[in-house]
Amino acid sequence: MSKWQIQGSRVYGNGQSYNCTNKVTAEQLQSTLNQYETTVNLHRNLDKQFDNITRQLIQTNLSLNILKDDMEKLTKELQNVSTD
């Protein structure tokens, strides 16, 4: 995404353009739009990181379940060996 630009009292970017009544208003709008864009990008990055963490947790949980099953099998085998 591109940053918002000012040309006179017009703010433009992302294929859009907003005409303001004066340069001060244009500067305020530019600042607000750039802050919003930064926040959106931050949220997108956080969503990606959250998805990656969620996938890793699912994989870890699956691995732990496999290990648990293996431990139960080994425990049963050891009990069978000790009773023989």
C-alpha cells in the first residue's frame, strides 16, 4: 500500500483523492489516513503471526497426542513383561 500524499489541499493515495478546504485540513487528513494504514498493516502482520502460532500449537498438540499414545503402549508392554 502506498502512503497518502498531499498536493495543495488535496490528499491522494491508494487510487483515491480527497479535496479539502485548506492545507491544514489536508495535512490532518493525511496524518489520519497514514495512521490508519499503519494500523491496518500492523493488524495484518499480527493476524499472520497468530495464524502461524495457531498452526504450530495444533502441530504440537498432535505430536503430544502421538507421544501419549506411544507412552501408553509402552506402559502396557512393560506391565505385561513384569507380570510374566
